[in-house]
Amino acid sequence: MIITEPKTEKNLQEAMKREESSAKKPRRPLNFTPHGPSTPEELQLYNEAVFTWIAPEYIQHPKGRIWYFVASIVTAIFFIGATITANYTMALAILVFTGVYYYLHKHHPPKNIHITISKMGIKVGNMIFPYSHIKAFWIFYNPPFIKTINLRVKDHFFSDVIIELNNEDPVLIRQFLCGQIPEWEGKNERFSDVLLRILKL
């Protein structure tokens, strides 16, 4: 008893010190985005929605037999042309692109994500964009072809974030966002985006 008791008390004291030191360590920030909230309390503020809806990540245009028939002919023409000119790298790239596109289109359709616009920022799925990190926004609204909110974000891997409006009222959302961040007036859709939409890619 004389030997065991001091050791037990010492172990208890060491355990208490470890608990105190771990309690003093700063909380690990929530892993949402480089500019996202650092505490659950801040995260809750982003969930207090002014507008909220569910929309697909992107629009997957329906394609019929005619589209696949024409696409097959065009792909074959480019592949044969690359082969005849001995541009085997291009021919291989065409095959890879065709295979990857077909696989993703068939087996990985766009997911539905929850979108929340709050007084703190915009939450797209699990990504959070505070208004202080959004340079500007603009809306493309020409149903049924395009209905999107576009964000120019600071320090983001992709400079522009595209959010599908689905069936939301663009007028009400624009009025609210104009009080939070600058609007890029007169912004036109890029020619490449228009072309991809026409080709249903």
C-alpha cells in the first residue's frame, strides 16, 4: 500500500494535467472551404436562410438517338483525320475524351445540392462563400435555356461559381444580393458556354 498509493495519485495528477492541456488547445476549424467558418456557431449563422432551395450541380441536357448518331459521325471524322495525318496523340485524345464523356454521362449524373443564401454568405452544398470573399455576382436568366447565379470569388480554384436557380425568383434574389455584394452589370455569357449548351455538352 505504501508503494501503490503514491503511484496512483501521481497517475491521477498526470491525467488531470493532460486534460487541462488538451482543453487549452484551439479547436480545429471546420473543413468546408478555405474561407469558411471556423466554429459551429459561425456555421449556424450560414444556415439561417433568407433563400434556400435544391438544385442540380449542373444541367445535363437530354440527348436522343439523333444526337448520338451525329456525335458518332463527327467523332469518327476527327479520329480518321488525325490518323491520316499521323497525329496519333490527337487520335488517342479523341478516343479517351469520348470514352470518359460517355462514362460520366451514363454513370455519374449531376447531384442535387442544397443552396442557402443567408445574411453571412452563400452556402452551396458543403462549400461556404462569405460575402467578404465574393467580388461580384451576376444573373443569367433566359428560361428554359439558362437560369443561373454566377459568383466571382476571391482565391478560389475556379474563379467563377455557377449556381442553378431552378424555380427560384431571380428578381427577389437579385434585390437581396445587391445589398450584400456588387453586381456585375452588362455581363454577357461566354461564347464557349453558349456553344457547349447548343451542342448539349
